[in-house]
Amino acid sequence: MNIIEIKDLRKDYPLGATIVPALRGVDLAVEEGEFMSVIGPSGSGKTTLLNIIGCIDHATAGSVKIAGSEITALDDRAVTDIRLHRIGFIFQTFNLIPVLDVLENIEFPLLLMKRPAAEARRRAEKLAEEVGLSSYVRHRPAELSGGQRQRVAIARALVTAPAIVLADEPTANLDSVTGASILELMREMNAVEKTTFVFSTHDAGVLRYARRIVRIKDGLIEKEPVAA
Amino acid sequence: MLLLRLALRNLLRQKRRNLMLGSAMAIGVAILVTAGSFSAGVSDIMFNKIMRFITGHVAVRFNERGGVMREIFRDRGRILAAVQGDPLIEEWYESVAMFARAIGNGKSDNIILVGMDASKGEATRADWEASFRLVEGDWASLVDGTLENPAVFSQEKARSLNVKMGDVVRVRFRDMFGQDQAARLTVAGIMRNDNIFMQPVVFLELERCKRVLGYRPHETASLSLQLKDARRDAAAVAARLHARLAPGTAVIPASAGGRPVRLYGYRSDPGSREKLLASLRLKAGSQERALRRDGVLVPEGLAAALRLSPGGKLKVSWPRKFGEGPAEASLTVSAVYAGGPPGAPVLLNDRLFYGLYYPDLPAVPSDPDPPAGWAALLSPEWTLLERTFTTEDYKKKYQEIARDKHRGTTVDVSTMYETASDILKLEHVLNVITLSAVLILFFIILLGVVNTLRMTIRERTREIGTARAIGMQRRDVRDLFLLETLLLTVFSSAAGVLAGFGAMALISAPVFHPKDNPLGMLLVDGRVYFLPTFAGIAASVLLIIAIALATAWFPARRAAAMSPAQALRHYG
């Protein structure tokens, strides 16, 4: 079953008087439980594609279905709800809330969902343990290394048990060893939680972790599939 | 809880900036609390320490036969019955005062003789003692029967008259009836007060003062009423009292030659005279002379029985309400009439009538059953002046009294809002000053909050984007910034209130004794007086919070409206 279905997706950015097309008619289908990488050079449209799939940016044209629901016509409140309940994000720059500690960052989406505090805390502790941060739960992001921060971000992305986790260049700010461990962790979570992972990268070295690779260039999917 | 936790931590995260803004807010609140408490203090002084003694919260003034100086009402008990029945009236005082020339030891000066009611109990006496502190003598001396008219002088007057304790001061004054009088006062106390307006005042015990000034025991001067809550109740009490003081038709039930007769005054304004003449059939006497000021109209039955004709004398006597023995008068008949009011009364020009009626009030001064249809033409017991609500109208009312418009005693019920608006204007000035402080504060907060939020939002744009991407609704983003502003304002306000109390304690610490300075009246015990009230402080804090939230609303809404993708792309 396809968890993501994209047809003729277009996205234009106005740049002064000119329009810059970022996506020029993308068609893509992602099956539930996939561990897929979108690769391409800088400016190819990877982040734009992930942003639109993740409901944090709007398509100029085309259709995007998440778990069978068309999202392009929804209002802000509805797409925010989809982000909260169905999608997890892992960012290149981690994007943790600096005033919250590890546990609080992880439980943050659950509290937005109005889950009971005790339940949220239990779930956050479990995730912290799974990503190997049990000893750092009271640390704030500024007190963690880059790899640890990204582990927190992974735990936060998974805490709501989303249908899809989108990771935009999750290893770009990490050294190769840490990056590899993060990708290992993501693959492990994919295996354990059965969550669909879509991550972008322009680093050919991380491709070996992907089970499916989609190459994007100049706003178009160039070639699919690329065997992992 | 999540938003509260985030808001609190974000506040602590930008310590210096929030401390600066919070300090500005706290200073603003402190100014507001201090200015508000000063304004409330001045109001309290004006309402409860000045107005109460000058006019009372509500005043009932009497001017007999329209005389501006003739502040007398001849039936004290009747007026007090109307006043004492009102539960909102806390206390009443007779305002007895007269300008006089005092001659001391080789020196003379103008003074104001003021009656001080020593019968009002300990609380009132303590109040007076607190307001007018004696430096020599004691207030109990005012009722010392061994002294001749014991009086308390201000230090300034004692100095200008060159008198000391126990000295005798002679006073000359013109009484309310226009007669020159003289009296001797004994210096029984010397007071110090910081209120320049009170320096010419010489206090005598009320009853002695009234006696000196020519009042009889059953007579009263104007009344000053003190209310429990003057601001709230003054207008209502005045309206109620005004309704209660509606006059009846004045009558003198007398006897003439052994026959009972009723004497009524008729209104002497041209319109009433014309109507009266049209209602009577003159049997003797001319129309021109019938209504003359010193003549009376006698009904034909009485004229026949007593053989009276125009120019003849009608001798009447009537039992008096006060004093012993009947009152008597000899009246000149100006005309004999038929028809007229039921009961065939003797009719007098109102000037003549009131001249008989007031000095010797009849035992039954009001006609319980006045001649039907004649009330508009006959003289009332007194003239109840219309209530006025502005100082301008109040002044006009008294200009009419001065123009000798009224024949009977005018009774006027007024509140301090009409009578002493000039003093009350001071309160408005202080309110304007407070309002100015609010406006300054508004701009401080406006600039501070807007700038701080703009900086904060700019710095936290990616955070906003992250929170929105994770699933935080726009409304929650907006509420987060509003909550941060609210918390900052609440903490700042609390600090500001404390600072305000500190400032008030500091300002009111030094003791002043200003001489000849009107500002002295704003001091209590020589100190600047503040009256902080819970309502006033709560209003100030709520005002600041409202201003801060209103100011924060737009930046907060702008932060909430950002697209998550745009916010995540922000590097700043």
C-alpha cells in the first residue's frame, strides 16, 4: 500500500520578478515501511519535495496524498494536525528546542497532542533508551554532541508513532562515523517500528543504507529505481 | 502547562533583555501606583478633611427671606427630623460661621468665627483634634463654663492679635439681621495647622457661637452632612433630602376679637397678584391699594363682625411653637373681599406675612388642609430651590437670591460637586497627571514590548518553524508569545507595586511645616499623604497588563502566521 502518492507535483518560487521552478512535475509513490533516500545535488529540489510531503510547504500544482488523503487543499489547521499525528521530522540542523531538556524535547509532540503528561514521559523515556540517551535525559541540547542531538531528533520524530519520518540531510552536519551510526539507528527504527523513512542526501556515501533510492535533478525525478 | 513551561524558560533565556524591559515596566507601575495613591490621598483629604468641614458632602443651606447673609432656619427640629432619618448620612453638623473684626492687645485683625460642635462624641472630637493640633490649651476648654466664650485661635492669628492663653479678645461683627454686635472671647487654646485656609478661623463651642451670633436654641444655621460614601451616595442623598423637604402651605392660625381666623400670605409676584385680584370681589377698598405691601385683605364676614374697613386695624394673636405666650400683631386693613379662598382667610402680602411668620412660628405652621386650588397663589412654608448639578447653575441660583427674588426662606440642597468644584478641580488635575503617567508608560511598554518581541521572534524564527513543523498550531505560537509577555508584565508589576510602596514610604518620611502655603493642606501630620487602595493598584496592574497584551498581540500574531517552511529556511 502506498503511504505517499505524488502526481505531477510542481513548485515554483518567486524570486523578484522571475519565477524559479523547484519541482517541475514529480511523480512518486512510496510504500508503507520503505526506507527510501532521495538523492541529488544541491538545489535539485530534495528539500522542497520533503517539505511538501511533510505538509510544511504548499505545492504550486499537482496532487499529494498522504495515507490516502489529499493534502494540497487542506487549511493550515488540518495540515498542522497531519504533521502532528502522521509525520515525524528529522532536520539537518537538529532543530531541538533549546530551553527543553532531552526528555522534554522528545515528549514535546505528545504534549501538543494533549496526551497525559505521565504517558508522554514514559514514552519519551522509552525512546530515549532506544536511541541510547538514557544517561543524558536531563541534558539540554547545548550540552550534547551533534550525534546525540540528532538521536534526540530521531526519538522526537518517532515518539508519536508517525506513519512517515522525513529526514532532510540528517547526516550533513555530522562526521562520517556519527552519520553512519545515525543512519544505522534510523534503519533499525524502520525495522522495529515499521515506520516509513524518507531521507534526502547529496552524500553518495550514505546510499548504501537506503533500500530504495530516488534521484532528483533540476526538479525532476531522473531515474528510478536505483538498487541499494 | 507546556506553553507555561516554555514561556517561563524563554523569559529566563533572555535574561538581560527581559530584565531591562521588566525594569522599565516596573518603574512605570511604581509611578502609576505612587501617582494613583497620591491622587487618592488628595481626594481623601479633600473629601474627608476639607470638604467635610467647608460644605459637607451634602449641604442644606437656608437663606431667610432671601437674605444671602441670613443663614437661619427657625425650626431646627423639623429639619433634623428630615436629615436624621437617612441611613446613608453618617453625621451632620451645623455650619455656623461669621466674619468678624477682632481686637487683641493693641492689634486687630479679621477672623472667622466658627462653631465647633462638642456634643458629637469622642470620635468626632478625636477627628477634630487630629485635624487641628493644639500647641497650647486643650479642646475641653471650649466647654469650660468658667471662661467667657472660650475660643481656640490659630498661631498666626494669636501672633497677629498679640494675644496669649487666657487673654480676652473683643470681636465686632454684623449679624445675619444686619445689626452690629460685639462680644468678648477668651483665648483657651492655640492651634497649629498647615492649611492656610484655616488660619483665620477661631473656634467656639457651637452653642456659644450660635448664642453670640444671635441664634435662638430652636434655630439652626445651614447643615453640613457627612456621608459614609460621599462619592457614591452624595447625589442620591441630596435628591432624597430634596424630596423630603418639600414645603407645605404656610398658615398662621390666629384669633381676632375672639374669633378664629387663618392668616395666609399670598405670592406677590405680578402674575400671582393679577390672578388673586381676578379671584376676589372687593367689597371695600380699591384695586390699587388692596395688595399694598403693608395691608391685609379681610373677608367681608370678619370685617362685618369686627366692623373693619380699609385703613382700620386688625389685631391678631396666635400661639407660638417656641417661646412663651402668644405672638401678637396689629395689621392695617387694605381691602375687604368676598369670594376668594374657602374658609375666608385673611390674606397678607408675602413680605408682611413672612415678617410675622418666621420670628414667631405658629404652633401649627403648616396647613394640613390648604384651600383647594389656591396652593399656587399662597405662600409656602419656605421656598425649596431646584436642585442644580453644575457650579454654573449653582452660582446662578445664588445670584437670584442676591437679587432679592425670594420672599420666603430659601432651602437649598446641594452636594460638594456643585459647591466646591474649584477644589474638586484639583483632583481632576491630579487625575490628568496620573493619566499622563499612564500615557508615558504606554509608550514605554509599547516600544519595549514591540522591540523585544520583534528581536525575540527574529531570533527564534527557526524555533517557531520547528514547533510548527512538529505540529504546534498557529494559535499556540501566538499564545506562547502572549504568555511570555503576560508573565513578564505580571512579575514586573509585582516588582513595580513593591517599588511604588517603597517610593511612597520614602516620600512620606520627611515632615514639613509649610507656612502660608496652600499646598500645606495636602499634608497629613506634616507628611505627604498617600492612600493606596487595592482597587486602585489592581486597576493599575490590569491596565499595564492590558496595554502589554494589546501591544504584544500584533507581533505574536505575525509570528504565528509564518509559514513553517519559510521559518525553517531563516538564518538570522
